[in-house]
Amino acid sequence: MELLKLGYIVKQADYSHAGDASSRVKKKLKLLGLQPSVIKRIVISIYEAEVNMIAHAFGGNIEVSIDEEKVMAIMQDKGPGIPDVKKAMKKGFTTASEEVRQMGFGAGMGLPNIEKNADELVIDTIMGQGTKLTIVFYYSGQNTRRDESI
């Protein structure tokens, strides 16, 4: 049974608000009494996806659903899509512009950090239409995606 549903709009190139959605989610999770270690994994992942929407896409939406056993974040952007997901999952790989990197973003750690912290991660991408990340975090901390070979 869903306890709480949160929604946020992320605007393209809005670097001054990068992290707003993840900060709001953090406050809600603290109020619900989740373990700090679980909150940390969730907030890192949402932040990384939020920044990716700002830097690489034309904005997007974040929807966070919280129930008794998990938090699920659905991140849907309106971007160009990811041409090579396997390549994008490699630490340090980035398509960020020089301008974005000069602002301190675009180090190529977004998707790897999301994967590292998520219990489940599904990436659906369509070239020219956008990318949808479905990220699940279980309160038990049983990370089912600890495949370090990626």
C-alpha cells in the first residue's frame, strides 16, 4: 500500500536548482523515520538523475512512491536518449559539454552512482524521445544489483 507519492519538475539547464528535488525527498524520508543509510542511497541516486536531466536532457519529471517496504523513483526526461547505455554506465564516461564540466558537473559518475546505490535499476531509453529510469530501494538494504562487472 502506497504511503506517500511525491512529484517534482526538473527544468533544463537549471543548475541553480540542482539538488532541490533530492533535498525535498530527503526531508520527507527523515520525517518518515527511514534509516540514514537508506536515505543516503536514495538521495544520491535521485540527485544524480536530477543533474543528468538538467545537463543532458530538456528537463523532466521525478515521481517518488513510498510504501511499507520500498521507495521507487521514476525519473522521466525529455532528452535525446542514451545511444549506448553500456558505455554510459562506465565510470568517467561523459557526454557533458565543456561548459557543464566547468560548473563542476558532468564527471561521468551519474549512472554508475545510481546503479551502485539502487537495489533495482531499469533504464528505458528511446533515441530522440527521452530516457526513463526506474529506481527501487528496499528498506532492508538488500541490494540486488551488486554486479561489479558493469
